[in-house]
Amino acid sequence: PEYLIIQLLRFNNDGSKNNKPINIDKTLNFKNYSYNNLDIKYELISISCHLDFNHLSGHYISFVKNDNKWFIIDDDNVRIANNFNILTNNSYLLLYKKWFKFRVLRYYIIKYNTNYDNTKNLENSEDSN
């Protein structure tokens, strides 16, 4: 999928909040877990955080990446993020976007290169079997 959403279970069975710090990876690589070891990478673009003590009350804020800068969105207040300590203790949802760098490059090579013949690759692969 183009987007990957990871929900962290931050509440215990009694309703109390689990504020243990966690390590959040800025990129995820699924190469070792994908069919044919495809290089599938995701980049972290947003984090939602829950601030308070339990599941009955609290306040949500978001960290959003734009042009390689992180911003805090808190209701109608948007500012540049300087402190990421809040992320490790209060993160709730992580939003990753698929990194298309190589896929887009290949698409343009195939689409605009008139010398490229995709059927040759199919014929060659059949001969080798």
C-alpha cells in the first residue's frame, strides 16, 4: 500500500496509559519480508500523540513532516517542532508513506525510452527456464 498506519497500544487493560518510551524508526525497509526481496521502503511523515493519563480524557497533537521539517499541530496552532521527547512517550499513531524513488525512475525509463522493449525481457526469461 502507498500508506502504512501503525497503531501503538498505549493503554493497559485497566484503562491506565502506558507511557514507556519507544524508539520510532524514521524509515522502514521491508526488503527481508517481501516477495522476491523487493526493496520496499516507507518514510515516517506523521505522528499522532495522546497527552494525558488515561483513555477517558486527554488531548491529541500531531507531528507532521513537510519539506524535511517537522511541525507540531496543536488544534489551530502550528509551529516548528524542536523537541521530540514527547514522541517517544506519547506516540499513538505512526503514518508512513511508501518511498517511490526507484519505482518512479523505472517508470519514466520504460515510458519514455523508445528503445526499451519489455517483450525482450519476457522472451529472455522464458529461454532461461
